[in-house]
Amino acid sequence: MTEGNFVDYVKIYVSSGKGGKGSAHLHREKYVAKGGPDGGDGGRGGHVIIRGNKNLWTLFNFKFKKHFKAGHGGDGSKNRSTGADGEDTYMDVPLGTVVKDTETGKTLLEITGDGEEKVIARGGKGGLGNWHFKSATNQTPRYAQPGLEGEEKNITLELKVLADVGLVGFPNAGKSTLLSVMTAARPKIADYEFTTLKPNLGIVQHRDFQTFVMADIPGIIEGAAEGKGLGHYFLRHIERNSTLLFLIPADSKDIKKEYGILLDELRRYNPEMLDKDRFIAISKSDMLDDELKAEVQKELTDAFDGVSYMFISSVAQQGMQELKDKLWEMLNKEEV
């Protein structure tokens, strides 16, 4: 999937169908002059339904179609015949999609399961036919109810990427390079900040044909929790990753400080993200000889509050299999 095809935020207009009118028909037959009321009910208006689809990874389809309208209910007719229900409209979305009210920002629903269906705009109820209003004092009512109007909403769809491992780090920390080495994904790679502007997903092939999904998230900068830089644009994607892999380059001026800033940004955005399993990879370690690596290890003693770390190099292919093994162990520790 190219970066331009990854759409994770879109505004949509939805409109459900109006309910059909009830009928005010009076029964007539050749030998029955006054058969009484027999008008049927109107059909309900169509719903607009959001449905989860595990085969979708992006909201790209909504880039070109942003208005969704359901069908109107049919009118009632004679012989107490109920009008047809309006045709429902389905919106297929990838798993991890959050639906919000555009005007208030309130979260309306979330879709996390394949085939999961939730009504976002309910169709109007059909009007009652005149036979419902027959009574001892009014045996031939000549009126029926109109159908109720449907709902109109402006909604915002936001995709939170569902991945097993989310890569967390500053811009240009080597996340895209690591993803390209560990998976078949081909993210954009260059020597400047914010090369990655949208999440990239890749499937990591482990031993015995086992796999897990890794997401390269756009880089964090200090102040991201307040929306600085890409801000909330990327932070929401980390919420749905079960394990966080912190990537800090070996040539960082202060590895411990960089890790602290990354943790602080996650804490300020959503404290629950600190409950996720964490692992730290010191990238670009091919730049270190054994003596420098030993010095760095001394500096990192007790620097990560008990969180394990590992030296790797994506370019030199150092520590790749060990990293896969460690991540697989963390993802499946409950089964051990």
C-alpha cells in the first residue's frame, strides 16, 4: 500500500430514510358498501449501517464518496398492506475505526470486529394506517399518520491502526528501515525528519510460518501530546498496539533522556498506554565498536526502569532474528 492510499481520517454526511405514509383507505367491495378502514402502515425508512471488514486497511474508499443516503420507506396501501421498508445503506470500514460526531467531537461508536454492524443513522418509523384509529365512536377514520423523518448527521471516521507491535521513536530513528528489513513492507526512507507521514503496516515472518503485524508510526516530537508537529495524528494509532517497541538511535545525544521524552508524550496523551508491554531497541548500533558499546551499556544501567533493551542494526542485519524472537515471546507470553 502506498502512503498516498493510506487514509485514516475523513468526514462523511449520512442520511437515513424517511418512513412511509400510512394509508387512509376505506374497504370497498361490490356487495360491501361500507367495509370500514383497511389502510396499511407505512414501511420504515432505511438505516445507514457501519460494518467492520477485516480485509480493509484504510478509509481510502471514502476519499471519493462522502455522502451516504438510505432509501425511504414505502407507503401503506389497502387491505392493511404494509409498505416496504427502505433499503439500508452499508458503509464497510476497516477494524479499528472510530466514529465521532463532527460537530461535538463525541465518540458515537467503534468497530473492532469483522462483520460487526452498528446503526449510525436510524430510519424514520412508518406512519400508522387508518384502521388503527377505528373506534366505537369513529368507525370510518379518514386519516392516517405520515412517516417520521430520518436522521441526518455529519460524522468523522478515524482509523486507529490495529497492529501487534507499534514502533515508537523520534523522527529519523530508523523505524521505516527496521520495518523494511523485518517485513515485506516498503515504506518511504530518507535522511530527513518526518519521512513517514502516515502509518505503514508490515507482516513479520517468524519461525515455523508464524506471523505478527508491525506498524511504523510517524515519529514523535516533544510536545506531540498537545498537537505539536504531527501530534494527535499519529498518537491515536499507538493506542491499539498490544506491544510498543521503542527505537532509539545509538548516536543519540542522550538515550535515557530521549526515552523519557517518548514516555512522557505517551503519558500525557493517554496514561493507559504506559500499561502496554514495552521493549527498547538501540538502533544503528553498527556505528559502535565493542568498546563504545560497553560504555553505552554502563550508561544504560537502570536507565529504563527494568524495561529490557537490545542493540540492533537494520542496515547491517544485526540482531534481527533475536528481536523477532523477543517480540514473539512478548506477544505470546500468556500462552507460555
